[in-house]
Amino acid sequence: MSEQEGTRTWQAFLSFPLGKRLEKPRQQGLTMIIDKGLGLVETKDILHVCGQYIDFFKLGFGTPALYAPEVLEEKVHLVKSFGIDIYPGGTFFEVAILQGKIEEYLYLAKTIGFTAIEVSDGTITLPHEIREKAIARAADLGFKVLTEVGKKNEEHHSVQHLVEQIRRDLQHGAYRVILEGRESGINVGLYDGQGRFIQEELEELLCGIGDPRVLIWEAPRKNQQEELILRFGPNVNLGNIPPNEVLALEALRVGLRADTLKITL
Ligand SMILES: O=C(O)[C@H](CS(=O)(=O)O)OP(=O)(O)O
């Protein structure tokens, strides 16, 4: 094969993405990953291979507090250089609330260079007015504000409660609302003990919110990603994706995997 033919073949190969996938910067089809402590070299590797497919990079839980300052600074800088928003896990926000240090938390997050903030109450009780003040303050400081609904413990909020919270968060300036799914995707949020959607709750939620594009679905398991992609298309917003599964998810989105191949037909 001549060099020219080789280039043509390669270009044809690269033009394969089949589903109608939006390119970055995009407002839909967002992928949020959960990072639990990748080193700088691993981070660089993932960004070089998958940077174009990642929109939000969550440094899980309170892990940002555990890095050496220079490593955290470099990691934040690196992630941002790929056009990706970076933010600390919602649990860190909840610790700041419990300690009465929300202003300090936001100030430090800004100084370090985080571009987004998650406002959540997965583990704590968060009165409406404090939640709404935190959303507004973070937005004022220039953060993209992601809020989260749903509990991490046995306390199970009714779907009606979730719908009301989603509406309020959006009215107060949330960019997107995350549906709790944890890292496991089992027995949490709208997932049952096998990690399957509780269908009546899913339908009730969709009926209540109207437009599902305001949500980011935490969907760490393949069956959950598959169901959401088949239902809402390749540009559904998905979160808590393990960093080493971003490419596999992207293949699922565009129908380059047996499970979703039919969306390309
Ligand atoms: O990063 C966090 O704080 C948690 C991680 S998990 O839900 O405990 O697995 O997620 P978040 O959605 O940010 O609350």
C-alpha cells in the first residue's frame, strides 16, 4: 500500500464513529469520571488516550486534601489543559458544611484552580437555604455548579422529593443535577440490589422532570450505561465512570460494541 493509500485508509477508519456523537466543548453527552488517586503519569496517559471523551474529572471524595500540594496543582493544571472541568467529590463539600467552613472551602477550591463544585447531601442533612446559598455563592465565584440528589445511606428519598430538589437546584443556578449512584451502582438511588433500574421510579422521575438533559446519571455499571444510551441516545450525560473505562463507554455510546450496535442501523 502506498503512503497516500495508507493515509486514506486510516482516515476512513477514523471516520467510523457511527452514533451522532457531539464533539467537545459540548453541553450534552457529558462524561464524568471518578478518580480515586491516579498518579500524574497515569493521568497523563488517560488524558492522551481519552481526553476528548471526558468532560468532568472528579477527584473522588475528599482525596484532594491528601495530595502533596505540588502534585495536586500539577494534576489540576494537566486536566484543565485538556479542556476538562475538574472538581472535588461531593463528600468533601459535605465535610466543609459540617465543619462550618464553606466559604473557606470555596476559596481554596478556587485558588487551587478547580473549575466546578459539587453541592450534595448524600450523607448529611442540608437545609434548603444553606444548599441554595452554596449554589449561588459557588456560581458567583465562577464555578460550574453540579448538584446531586439522592442519599448514600439507607435513607431513601421519594421520587417526588428528588424531582422537587432537581427543580429547585436548577432554579438556583445548578448547571446539571447528578443522580446519586455511587461507585457501586447497587442499592442506591434508582438502582436495586442487582444494579438494575427500579422501573416505576425511573418512569416517575422522567415524568416529573420533563427534560432528562438536565441530569447526569451516575452509571458506573455497563448494563446501566447501555440502558441509558439505548433509551436516550449517544449523548446522554453519564457519571462515575471509572477512568480506565472511558474508551469502552465511548464505544458503547457510538454503537461500536455489540450491546448498542443497533443504534447505528
Ligand atoms: O466523590 C464523592 O464524594 C462521592 C463518591 S461515592 O458516591 O461515595 O462513591 O460521590 P459524589 O457523587 O460526589 O457524592
